[in-house]
Amino acid sequence: MTKLMALTSNMVRNKVKTIHGLFGIYVLVTLVLSAYQTLRYHVKIGGWIEYAEVVGAFATFIVFLIIVIRTEKILDSSTYRLIPITEGKLYTANIVSTIVAFLYFELLNLIFTFLLNPVSFIRGLNSTLNDTPLSILLIMVAMIFAMFVLIVALVTLMHLVNSVGTTFLPAIGQKITRVVMVVLSIVVVSYVFGGLQYLVSLIFTRTQVFNSDNGFWVATALSPVYVLALALVISAVNIYLLRNWVEIKVKAG
Amino acid sequence: MSNLLEIKNLSYSRNLHSILENFNLEIPQGQIVGLLGANGAGKTTVMRLIAGSFLYRRGTISVQNSQTVAERKSKVSFTEQASHLEMNAPLSKIGDFYNEIYEDFNLTNFKQLLAELGLKIDQKLNQLSKGNYRKFVIAVTLARNVDLYLLDEPFDGIDSMSRKKIIASIISWKPDSATILVSDHHVADIANLLDSVVVIKNKKVIAKEAANTIREELGQDIETYYESYYGEENDD
């Protein structure tokens, strides 16, 4: 039987390889764009950090999309589904490697931004630390992490439900039923995101829901836990679907 | 001889279309068994169900008394396990991947099999012709040390020289105790390889016979035996 660690480290390595490629493109685009701005509009080299931040935000979105697509492909690929390991471990290895790969990209992004202008980077960091209490910053980081896990789990849920439909619904009229299922999935996901948005707004705008500061802090500190718990529940559903309903994707021909 | 594979009362549907119904099959250890049937008879589906890539709701499948699907997967090497690989990866990297993931994968055997089949380890997957790709799939499948090998149409679309090379590899690399289930609808391609044949028709096993019995007692070759069940229906 395949070991969870062996599978996880293999998946991490494969996804990190993708990250390196994407990060290379991001660095290249940033440098070319910044150099052009310097030559054309005499922007100082110290100002390149701003272009890195703009391109970096876009790159983060692209990396997220590509890594999530790779994550989903694993779940119905015969190469991975035939590995002698339980579906729970396959799912865990897949999601853990996705998280590690994404964090790795963000780390590379931070190092790159720092190298472009260390003084400006540290000044910005100091300013953030001075303006926002450390506890709130930590909760923000925890919340972003929890939301990332939740979003990946939700995308997987939509993918797996769609995959079940492909296998079990009648071939005739399947396009229509799949459209209905996608619309339903979007409604459910939108509902969950609505709840998340409300939760985030509670943390960062301190609305008057809480009667005392104590109550506010407890609820704020716990909110990433709620989101993570929701992600775990959805993950449990995903594993159930993988184990009992989701078959490999069959190549035509 | 004890049974390596036992399938009992297996039924399977896909898209509300029934493919197998009350399918029963027992295969002893150490044999090369031909799974014969026309296109769409369910040969690939049977293999996918045994390998664990398709899920069944009625019946049982057991390989060496396996209790769980993961355990069954550890005893089966299926040609489809190599069908979703990164196409721009060199064969050496793919070998490393299997070596890391499968405890029963033998990298040395894999390299020897590739060499025997005329493939170079530094070739990329997307550089292989259809025939060479089939050889690579056979090399990956046989490089695992398992109880049951499932070869789904291993000679599909390849020339006679390549076919001979693959057959030679299958014969020389098969461990004595291992069983090989090989499917094909071009029966002549695999006839000389087989210890016994299983014919699938109408969602069931309709015949199962030892190759020697077919040749010596029935006085037929395997192709004629198969055609006696399919006759003119099989237009392939």
C-alpha cells in the first residue's frame, strides 16, 4: 500500500514544479513591465515594487486557478485513482499539497517583492504592524488560510457532484441536467460565500453585533475555526463521494 | 488450484444503461486468461471494476481475498494506470514517479523492459508513436510485482513486429504465480499466449474453457471457438 507521506511529497513536488514555471513568468512580466516604465516614463527602480504588487495580485489569482484545476484533475485521473491508497488519504494528500504549493508561491512572491525594494518593503510592513494589532493580523492570516481551504473544498464538491452526474444520469439530456446541477452548485456556493462575507465583515468592521469587547474577541478569534470546520465537513462529503460515487474519467476512444 | 480472482453476481450500470448483469467469473492463480468479446461487450468495464476505477453496487469482487478496494488495488496492475500521465515528461521521470508511489514497482525491471521493447529512457511520452506508447504502457504495468495483471487491448493498433515483442515480454516477465487477464477482440493476436479463455456476451460470461481443451478435445483453434459464440455478429 502507498504511504500518505510518499504520495503527499510527490504531489507537492509536482505542484511546486508548476509554481516555479508560473513564478518565472510572473517575475519576467514584472521586470519587463517595470523596465519599460523606467525607460519610457523614468520611473525609479525603487518604484518597481508597486508593479510587482499589481502583477503579483493578478499572478496569485492565476496560480490559484491553475493549482485548483490540477488538484481537481487528480481526483478522477486513473493514474492517481488506481494508486493503492484510501480515498481519504488521496484527498488529504491532494489538498495538503495544494495548500503547500500555494503558500510556497506566496513566499516566493514576498521574497521577490522584498528584493525589489527592501526599504520600502520593511516600511510597509512596519506601517501595517503599527496600524493593526498583531492579534487581528494573525486572525486575518488564519481566516485567509481557512477560506482558501474552504474554497478548494467547495470547488472539489462542485466538480465531484458534476462528475457523479456524468456517470449516473442518462446520456440523453445530460447537458441540460448538468447545466441545472452547475446552476444549483453556484447557488449553494454563493450562499456559503454570502455567509463568509458576513463573517469577514464582522471581523474587520466591528459591527455592533457583539455587546462587549470580550464577546467580540472570542467570536473574532473563533471565526477562522468555524470556516475551517465548514471546510472539514465539505471535505468529509467529498471523500464520501470519492469513495462511493466518483469514478475515473474515461478518455474517449 | 486456488482462485486468485472471484467475481460473484456482479451487476453494473452506467448512465442508467446496464453493462453487466449477474456476472460471475473465477480465475485461478498463475494463468494467462483471454477475456474475449465484441466491441462494447464489457471487457474494459470488467477490468476497470476489478482495478477499482469503476464502482459497483451489486455483487462482489475479490483478488486474493482482498477486503477493501485499496487492498485490491495493491494486488492489481492495470494498463490504464498509465493513461493520465504528463505527456511532456521523459520516461525516466515517469519511472521515478511509479517507483516512489508504488511499493511493488521495480525500477530496474522497468528500465530493462523498456530496453527490451526498444524504447529509450530519455524519450518523452509525447514523442512516442502509438505502438511505442503501447509498449511503454506494458512496461509500466509489468514492472509492478503483483498477483494480477490486467492488459486491456495491449495490441490495439500496432504492427506485427511490435506485437511479437510485447508478447515475448509478457511471457518472459510474468512471474510464475501471477495471473494475467488480457482482453482483445482480435483473437488471433493473443491466441497463442493463452492458458484459457473467457467469452463475454449479453452482459455475462457465456463460456470459459482451457486453451488445451479447446485445441485437443474440441479440435478447434481459439479463434474458431470464439467465433462459434459470436459468429457473424463480430465484424471486427
